[in-house]
Amino acid sequence: MHEIRTGFGDVLKRQLELAERNYELLADQGVRGINVMGAIGSGKTSLILRMAERLLARGVRVGAIAGDVAGDDDFKKFQAAGLPSALINTEDQCHLDPHRVRHALDEFPLTEVDVLFVENVGNLVCPADFPLGCEQDLVVISVTEGEDMIRKHPKMFAQTDVVAINKMDLAEVVGVDPQRLVEDYRRVNPHGRVVLTDAKSGRGVEELLSALGLIR
Ligand code: MG
């Protein structure tokens, strides 16, 4: 007999409950949370900053939480941009979890923001299993990560309805056809929205905001 009980089902149930409470807190405060996931170097921070610029210009108030295993590089960038921001160092965890996010939310000036970007820890595996209580998920991939990124992480993409394919300015240089990525995404998530972006030039940022329902 191989009866091994890990209790993992209970852990997941608990995470879902905590995420639900975060969702309710944000909804009560009229804050729209966006869980931004993607590998290290995909351009999550840069895209958040570009989106924030456009939203702020429209009078939408933006805040950001930087989730990283260690360090405060992204947090400092959010602060330099003048965004109300918080830092979560996970130390031993490869993902944010709803409990840590709750602690950050409890300290956060939620009455000062309309949109809150939560930048998850940089990888495409662990964050897929931990809902944070955000209204929407956004996955950022860059063409420099190769043509097989979506095929290697089907779970993440199947459950994410908005994907940004970033660093489009480098697609030709690295010899990646973004249409291959789009087709792979369509295969795992026929109803998702995919936007081609380049955070450096600002290409696709408006379209991305629109895909996230943050602008009309
Ligand atoms: Mg970052």
C-alpha cells in the first residue's frame, strides 16, 4: 500500500480562502489588483512603469507591490516613479502567496490608489499555483526567452487571460517569430487576449491597458 497523505489539498483550500479575503479587501476599497507574472528579465517592472505612466496621465491612481526573493531593485524603481509602493521579500519562496500579500495590503495606503500592480516573483512555475486575490492576472514573456516558453508552461498560460509578448523590438535579432508564441497561446487558451509590446518604446502599452480593462 502506498497511502501518502500530504494534506496539500488543505493547503490549497487555505490559500484560496486567504486570496478571497484579499479580493474582498481590494473590492471594498475600490482597488483593482493585477497579478503580474513572468520570468526574470521578461520586462514586468518596465511594463508596469509604462502602464502606470499612461494611467496616471488619465488621472487613474496607481500603486505597486514588488515581490522578489531578495533585494529592493524593483521597489526602488516604483518609488522613484512616485508610486505608492511596498516590498515583499519572499526569501525562501519562489512565488508570492496570499498571506504575505495580505500583510503588505494591511500596511498599504489603499485609499490612495485605483489600480494596484502586484509584481510576482520572477518565474513561470510556482506563481501559477497561488492565487493572490487580484482581479486579473497578466503574464509577461519576452521574445528573448525563446519560441517554446508557452509550450513549456501550459498551466500558467491556460489560466491567464491576458498575455504580453514583450521586447518585440528584439524579435528579429533573436530570430523568434512572435506568431508562433501567439499560436501556442491560442492552443492552450482560445479566449485569452495577447498583446505584442515593447516597454522601451511604449509599443502596445495602450492596447495592453485596454485588454486588462483598465482603459476604454
Ligand atoms: Mg522586475
